[in-house]
Amino acid sequence: MLLNVALLAGGQSRRFGSDKALANFRGKPLIEYISEKFIREGFNVSVISKDVTKYLNVLSGSVEHVEDIFEQQCPLAGIITALRHFRSPVFVISTDAPAVPSEAVKAVLNALDGYDAAVPDADGKIHPLIAAYAPSCLDIFMKQFESGNFRLRDALASLNTIYLDDSFFSSLGFDSSIFSNINRREDMELFRKNISL
């Protein structure tokens, strides 16, 4: 199976106050930290962004920069761009989720097996921005996007989706803390202290 990861770097980071992807995390920009983790494990990594030039100086040459194909800034647009780019199953992850281990990503990609999407439903919360999508969902996503409805959860309702609960991840040795993300500057300190990466 191809191991494709799309890092979604199109958010506005309003609560954070600056581009989270460029914030220093363990001695390097957050986006570099996450992309290097997946490259080391043999993943094909692409960054999906409105401005592909923002990250050129911080990412290795192994990371492909893919410009978002839509003006509308929303996760659905980033996922559509990733699916069009890879043309094969892809794990999407927002650049503010550094604790997701590569073993969990591989397991979620494997869980696709006949489904359009494999989405973690851990700790009572659905995580569509830390999920795997098959090319089969592209047409459905496009139809919804073209209708003007940009809500990713609405699109998921139209797919053959498998939701992976806490027991799925605990059987792999992980707990729901792997889905924690960085929204504010204070969250960086919590990651440094409490999350093993």
C-alpha cells in the first residue's frame, strides 16, 4: 500500500496569533517536525497550502508543496486538493497535531479497506482532519463543495465511512492523547510536558 500523507497547512491560526505551522516545536518549525517524522517512516509527504512559498525554506526537498486549488479556505478544499494530487488513498493531518504516531496512521490507512473514509472517533470526538480518505470520495466531496456547503462533517455523512473508536487505538497501544492538537500558544507547553512524541 502507498503511504501518502497530506499535511493541511491552510488554516488561519486565529487563536494562536501567528502561523502555527512555523511555530518552534522541539527546536524546529512544527510543520518540519511533523513532515520529518513521516518521511523517516517511508511516507510520501505533501503539504497542501494556499501559499506554497511560505514553507519552502523549512521543509526538506522530499516534501512536495501543493497549492490549494480553491479560493475558499476550508478543510474540505484541502482534502479535495490532496485527493486530486495523490490519486490514491491519503491520510490527511492538520499541521497542529504532532502527537499522531506513524503506526496509527498506517493502521487508519489499512482500515480504509473498501470504505471511502476511515475517521477516528476517539474520546467522544470525531477527527476528520486526522483521517484517511480513498479516491472514491472525491466526487461526493466535489459535489458538496460546488453546492456551497463546505462542512466536512456533512460530506462524511454521504460517504461509506468507518469510524475508529478508542478500542481500535488502544489495541494498537495508543490512547486518545495522540489526537491532541495545538490551538493556542499555551498548548505548546502542554505538549512539551505531557505528550510523548
